[in-house]
Amino acid sequence: MDVTTICQQAKAASYSLQTLTTEEKNTILLAFGEALKARMAEILKANERDLAEARKNQMRDSLKDRLVLDEERILDMADSLKDLVALKDPVGQVDETWTTAEGLVISKVRVPIGVLGMIYEARPNVTLDAGAIALKTGNTVVLKGGKEAIHTNIAIVEILQDTLRALGYNKDFIQLIESTDRAATMAFMTMKDYVDVLIPRGSERLIKSVMEHSKIPVLETGAGNCHIFVDEESRDTMSIPIIDNAKTQRPSVCNALEKVLVHEAIAGDFIPRLHEALKDRVTFKGCPRTLEILPGIEALTEEELYKEFLDYVLGVIVVKDYRAAVDHINRYSSSHSESIITDNLEHARYFLDRVMSSTVYHNASTRFTDGGMFGYGAEIGISTSKLHARGPMGLKEMTTIKNVVRGTGQVRK
């Protein structure tokens, strides 16, 4: 089916989806979860086809981790729908109400955006997350996943659509553009007559391409060039475990650590200990001062200061102090997630107030920037934009405002 037809169908279906009650939507979501478990073998078989292709193309392990699904991950995906059901439906929520001098009663009411478009890469869990969040918030969704996960995405969407049909609903509530051609992606980005907002999720290159070419308004999600600053007033017992977690737990995700900034007063002592703790799992790259402390490691280039590695690679930069750390982050960061490790509350306050990223931390791993960790349930992405939504985007962020005005016959003079 061509892209235009898919988007037209999504627009047409959006009107009936917006009339569903919270109870109806929750029933569908629970049925999705049961269907995923019942048809797990189909998903695993499709995922193995994608993994075989990934191995053939020598996809690096950190990216392959984003693609792979096993029984445990599928069960977690199914269970996440129960968490989503338990969350309050924002549709119909009245944010505020007031009365004007003319006696008009005005309410700001949350309503669905309409049709969501998603362009994303090799993360098949996004297919379910986006479909489920869209449905809970009364939005239809058109999905355009990467070719690396195409068979898995097709299997998941088929299961969701079959479930919708079995319950008597329109399968076009959730649709997938199956073509992996670049031309289909470019066509999708011109569908402004049918798609209300486009959400890119993936690499910096993907996001930049969507921002440059889309005719549809884009809700920008950001690449994760995330930083941790280790202040002179910090403890190794805290800083090294936090850095280890942020870098190595899942290096292929956008909230993983990419750069460590170290106060110059402790650099000579701290950096060797950090290297000793991580060297068997992580490749270090450094600024000129770091190269003096760790001779033999690669130099960190100016271009790499902006780069999201998404791998077991860590840039280490020595800075003068916490003020210099803030300046460095605001220059090179992708505005995703940054953390300061310090026992000095004044330094922490300066950092938290002045770093201009969507999420800032004191004495914690950047890996917590996640819809589930923030209590939003499944997330549709992490916005680094300053418009509409910022940080992890859950249910509320997939709605907009309608002004509802009630009068008693007023006319404007």
C-alpha cells in the first residue's frame, strides 16, 4: 500500500478513535498484551530474520542489542501495557477554567493531537510503545521503522491490527509503512494534509534529516550526547559506580553516558582509577590533558566532542571547575541529560540551574531519563526541544489543548 493511502486511512480513522472511552481503550491495550504473549513465536521468528541480516551486515553488538527480542523482553513489553492501563487518561482533562468580564466560562481541555507519525530505527519495542501510547491518548499512528527491524515490526503490527479487528475496531488505528525505500520515507515527510505531527527517534543523522526535510511539524527528539561532571568535592565510591552504570548498562540507548568531565584538581588521581575500573569494557578517548595522564589512549577530536558514540567508547575531558563544565556542556551537548557528582550543594545548584539540557541530575546516573523511570509508563521518545514537550514524553505530551467557551448569549461589542 502506498504512503498516501496509509496516511489518508489514518486521518479517516482518527475521528472514530477519538470517540472511544477510557475503558474501551484500556480493554484494547490489555488485549494487545495477551495477543503478544499468545503469538510470541511469530515475533521471535521474525526477529531472528532481522538478526540474521544484522549479523550478515556485521552490525556492531551495541546496536544489535537494541534490535534483539527474546521471550523475557516480549513479556516485559506485554506487561508494560498493564502499567499504561493503570495511568490516568489525559483526554478530557480540564487544565484550568476561568470566567471573563463578559461572563464567558473558558476551559482548557486536553484532546488528542490527531494523527501521529513516527520515524525510527532498529528498536522494535518502539513499535509497541508508540502504538499503545497513541491509542491511549486517542491518536492514530503511522509508523515508519528502520529496515533493520522490518520483519519484527511487521509481525508486531499484524498482531495489533488483528486484535483491533477481533474486537470490532478499525485496524487503521495503528499502521506501518512496510517499504524500506528512502523514497517512502521522503514521501511520508510530505503528508502534512493527513499527519499532524512527526516524531523522529534514533540517531542524530536520522533526526537531522527529518528536521531538514519534513513538511509536517516535527516534535524533535534528541540524540544523547550525555555528560557527567566529576567535581573536586566528590567521592570515588559514588562517582565511579554512577559512571559505570551510565556508560555500560546499555551503551546503545540515548540516555547512556558519552563524555566524562573531570575537575583538574583531581584529574591526575581520579582518571587512572576510573580507567582501571572500566578498561576491560570501555575504550577511552581523551583531551590533551587526559592523554598526559593516560598515555596510549586515542585523542578525542573536536568532531567527537559533539558525537553520540552509542558504543563502549567514553570521552574524558579535564576542565578547570564546575563553571567550565557547564560552559562545555552547553556548547557540545545535544541537550539530553547531564549529571554532576559532588558533595558541594552550591556547585550542584549552579550546575542544575545553568545547564540548558532537558534533564539534569545531581549524584545520579543519566540512565534514569526514561518514561518508565519517571513514572510516565511507556514513553514515545525524549524531547530535547523547548516547544510543546521536553524530556521523556508520555501520555500528556501526546495531547493538545482545545479552548471550550460557554456563554449565555454574549456578543462582542
